[in-house]
Amino acid sequence: MHPKLAEIEERLRKIMDELDAYLEKRYGSSFSLHPNRLPQGAASSPSYDGLFSVHAKFSLGYGSQTGRGYVLHISLSTLEKVPEETRKEIEKDAVGKMNAMIPDYFPEREIQVSRDGNIYKIVGDFSLGEV
């Protein structure tokens, strides 16, 4: 992997971990944890424990409105039915929080979270110039 791409993805991972912690604090007690899921803080990565798993996967963006970027995934690990309104509220809160965090992690770049059809995508300057 190109060293500058590795740096971008490391910064994104840190944002995902911080966003996961934020969502856990805010909504973690709203639903019971899936029986096979470790409690928050028990695994080596926030993606593997607690109610939330937050990550981003790169997409070339073929056929999308926003083009290439990182698709934001927010999963809840529960057997309970999560009402659609609650899911939308959590997503809206997460996107707002993430857009507020991005300038701290990428002060030299224009990056934001945008709606792309029925998904959220992290889009903007991911060039391999200066990181």
C-alpha cells in the first residue's frame, strides 16, 4: 500500500473509532447487546465490541452521484428490532459528528460526509499528494 494512502486510512480508522465511542456513549444503552457480542471495551478494536460497529470501505463510485469515496457503515449488534426513525436519527447524528471531526483529522483537505442515494459516503480530496 502506498504510504500516503496508509496514512489517510489510518486517520479514517481513528475517526471511526472516535465515532464508535461517541455512538456507544450516546445510544449504547438503547438496545440490548447481541448475545454473541462482547461488551464495549472488551475487544482489541471498537468494531468488535459494544452495540456499534463503525467502518468505512473505499468505493470507486461507478454509477454514484458523488463518485469515489469511502462508504460509511454503521451497524448495530442487537437482536431487537431497531425502528427506522431511530436508525435515521442515529445516522444523522453520526454524520453531523463525523463532519465536525473531519477538520481535526484532515485540516489540509476538503473532505465531508454526503448522502449518495441511500448510503452515506466520505468524499473529497483523497489525492496522494501531501498528507
